[in-house]
Amino acid sequence: MKFNWFQLNNWSIRYKLIFHFLLISTLPALGLGVLIGWATNETIGKQVNAHTAQLIGNVNKSLDFYAGNIQNISYFIAMNPEIGRFLKEGPAALADEQVRYRTAKFLQGFTTLYSEVAGIMVVNADGEYFSNDMYARSPRNLTEEGWYREAVKAKGIFKLVGHPSQRNVTTHANYKDSEVVSVVRAILDPDTQQTEGVVLIDLKLRVISETVRDVRLGKSGYLMVVDDKGGSIYAPRNSLVGRIDQAKLADQASGTFSQEIDGRRVQFIYQKSPFTNWTTVGVFAMQDTVQEIKDINLYLVTFVFIVCLLGIAASYYLSHSISRPISQLASSMRKVEEGNLNIRVAGERRDEVGMLGRSFNKMLAQITRLLSQVGEEQRLKREAELRSLQAHIQPHFLYNTLDTIQWLARKDGATAAAEMVEALSRLFRIGLSKGQEMIPLSDELDHIRSYLKIQKTRYRDKLNYSIEIEPGLEDMIVLKLVLQPLVENAIYHGIKERRGPGMIAIRTAASGGILTFTIEDNGAGMTEDRLSWLRATLEAAGVSKDAARASKGETPLPETGGELPRGADTGSYGLRNVQERIRLSFGAPYGITIESREQLGTTVELSHPVILQKGRSGT
């Protein structure tokens, strides 16, 4: 069974447009909806985790900042000379009222400058202490306190010990144990490394709570801070968990895990601070993320439905508005196909179809002119090829005869004659080139060297020349014998007419895909009239008369109208022949340009496309 109805090539353009419009409007919307719905869960989860990790990182930076301040305070206290004497000598070091007052003001300065400090106590190795804000509850020796032993065990390293519990120290402000966090640091003798005493600093929990409590994760999520044993440093009142299993946090500095609490799936994201050794944990219910996904899916379904509805309506309207003028244009083209070139498409549309109709009308108006133009260009091309063939055909027997003459001249000792014959022989050999029209640039330059060598023998000191070529261009392919007519023109119409010695410089360079030959002489130059006529002649070379008239605004071509400058046609044949060959082979962008000033010389530039030998890359 053949399903010819599904072959799009057999459908009318209207149904094709309807089908394509439906495809590009509804299918992408459906695919986009499915793709987004499939990817939303993972994407939102990653975004939530990344956002939470960023918030946790910022909180850890704030906590590290406060802990760093406390650490600096402990360093300043340890370096104070009065405190140092107190640690060594005990209360006797502060017996003087002025010393005691100065030391008390010193400690008070920290509590005044840093509002997060609840109190500072300095305890020496005998259990004697000094403080403005803190005092011992009982006569029990403070060196037996757990926080004191932890400081000694840390050997002078700053350490946060968490909430105080059942310690023999309190403050005048009577802070509860849950309202402060203790920080300790042992002061060591720099020589013996023995513990001289301990600095105890209480940090207000308010600082931590203000940093953490304003951070919200979703609708019900929050942040909490736990110590290195999993105990809570700070947690909000609505906290789902009071203590986190240290095994969940493992040994990694950051990570995620989830567990079920009271029938709800809860996500945990944590990050440990290497400075405080505390872990900030983000806690939020997975249901919050699921609800966001449901909301997005609802928006997606609504969007897909509206897009499909609009796509169906728009496909019918657009298909009709596009197919109708195209059908009219197709009808006109069928009449042209039957041979009626006088048909024209009517209409004032400004869209692409209207532009196509106007272009169609212009095309019909030009077809007749183009037919005659193509015929004339073919005639010109055949004439140029014939002239080139006539100019370059060299009998093989002449080349072989010159080879024999060279051998005889060398045998008889006529070296100069032999070199002349060799140059002429090489000139003929390259001119033949086995019938090839394109030759390597190196052969073209050898040909012009042979030609200049022959001319140098004739003109002697009156003719000097130089040939320069950029490295790497020798293997490029060029049209055969394009330089010799230009150099010949420079000799006979430039150097020959000059008084005294003359110079011809030939330079070859490549840039931007164009190979440029520059032939510069310091000869007689030419007048403005002759230069203008020669430029117009070269511009018309390789172009049909009708095309030339159109490009010149219907003005006569130089060869068909107006009085020519005296001697203008002399020497222009070779330049015109090269121009025609270049233009007919490669097109109008390439060819000859001329600059000249009378008595100062002439510069001719020949632009040729860069053509590489097979298997070589471009410059």
C-alpha cells in the first residue's frame, strides 16, 4: 500500500506551510514543556543546594571574623606586661592600685570595643584569677575546670569550647550557659613552654544568632551551628533537630545528606569552618522544593496550551497570506516558460514575495539584453583566445634549432652569443609550456628574467632592473605570459624615451587572497589625457559593448567615439590583451591599474587571484 498522501513534494504549498507552521509552533512547545518538566527537579535541587552552600559560606566567614577578633584579643592580653607579671607573681603583682586600675581598664577596653565579648578572665597556673566581669562561684581551684584543661591540652592554640556547662565561673551580668560560648587560650612561657596561665573569654551567643537567624531557606528552612562533636551551638526555636549525628557529617569539609524526620523528608547541607572547627548546617524540607516544581509544571502546561492554540490559528492565516501571491507568481512563470517574455507581475506588496515579483519583472526586462550580451562576450573571448594563441605559438623546430645554435656557439667559444641564445631558448620553452595556460610563478619569473637579459644586452647601461618576490610564492599558479607585455611596455614607452639610464623594478606579493605584481619604471611617463584614455580602454577590456555602455551611463567607449590623444593607441594592445585574458579568466575584480606622471615614471599593478598547486595550503 502506498502512502502518497504523506509525500510532501506532492502537497500544495498551502498545506505544506500549514504542516510546517504546526511543526515549528506546537512541537517545540511540547518538547520544551517535556524537557523543562524533566529537568526542573534536578535543576531546582542543584540551584537550592548551590544557593544554600553560598549562604552557609557567608555565615562561616562572619563567624570566622568574630572568632578572629577574639583570637586577637587573647594575643593582646598575653602580651600585656601587667598580665605577664600577674601570671608569674600572682595577685601581688597587682597590689598597687594604679597598676590594678590600669590592668582593669586594659581588659575593660576590649569589652567596650567589642560588644560581642561578654567577659574576660585571666587565670594563672595556681588557680588565681583577675577579671572585671567574671568571678568564681566557689573557692574550688579553677585549674581543675574542664575548659582550663582543654586550653592546656591545646598548648597555646586558640580553641572554642562551646557552651559552658557546670563551670565554677559566672559573670556579673549573670549570663546563662546557653547565652554564651567560651573561648580559651593557654599562655606559655617562651623559654620553657610551660603553661603560665589561661585566658578565658565568653562570646555572646547573640552575635551568632544575629548572623544566622535572618537566613531563610525556602518557606521553612533555617541554618544551625554545631560544634565538632555534633552538639548544637545555635539552633532556632522551631528546629527539627537538636543534635546532628557526627557520623553524618563524616570527615568532609562540606556535603549534603537527607533523612526522614516526623514523616517528612528533610535535606541537610553542611560546611565546616577550618578556623572555628564549627559546622554550619542548612536544614529545609524537601516538600518546599517539590511545591516549586509543581508550580512550574502548571505554568508550563498553561504555556504549551496557549502556544499550541495560537500556533494552529496562525498557521492557517500565514499559509494563506504566503501561498496566494506565490501561486500568482508561479502562474506568471509558467507563461514565461511558454515563451511569453512580455508578461509582468502586478502588485504593490512590500514583503519578500513583492520583492521577488519586482525582481522577476526586472529579470524579464534584462533577459533580452543579456542574451545579446552573452553572445558578444563569447565572441570577444574567442577573439582574445585566438590572439593569445597566435602570439604564443612557437614552432618546436625553432626551439630545437636555438638549442643547437647554443651548443655550437659554446663549442666555438662565443660565450656571450651562447648566453643570448640560451635566454631566447628559455623564453621560447616557457612560452610553449607544453600547451598549458597556467604555469608556476617561478616559470613566469624565469621567463621575464630571460626577456630582460636579452633586452639588457641590447640597451646595456641604459636599462637596469630588479625582481623581488616574497618568500613562499614561487609555487603559486599564474596565467602564462602576463608580465612580458607589461615589462615590454615599460621599456619601449618609458625607459627608451628617457634620457640617461633607467630602472625597472618588479615586485610580487600576496595578501588577502590576491597576488599582486607591481612593475615600476622611472621612464618618460605619460600625459593625463593618455593616462585617462588608457584607463578607460583597460576598463572596457573583456566587457561587451552593451555592458560597457551600461556601466558608463550610456557613454561611448573609448574605441568607438571621441578623438584619441596623439599616440594613445601605441603600446595599448599588449596591455589590453593581458587585461582581457585576466578579466575573461577570473572576472572584473582582477586586472591592471595604472598610475603615471609625465617625466617621473609609471607604475602598473596587476592583481591576480591566489591559486595554489594541488596539495598545498594558502598563505
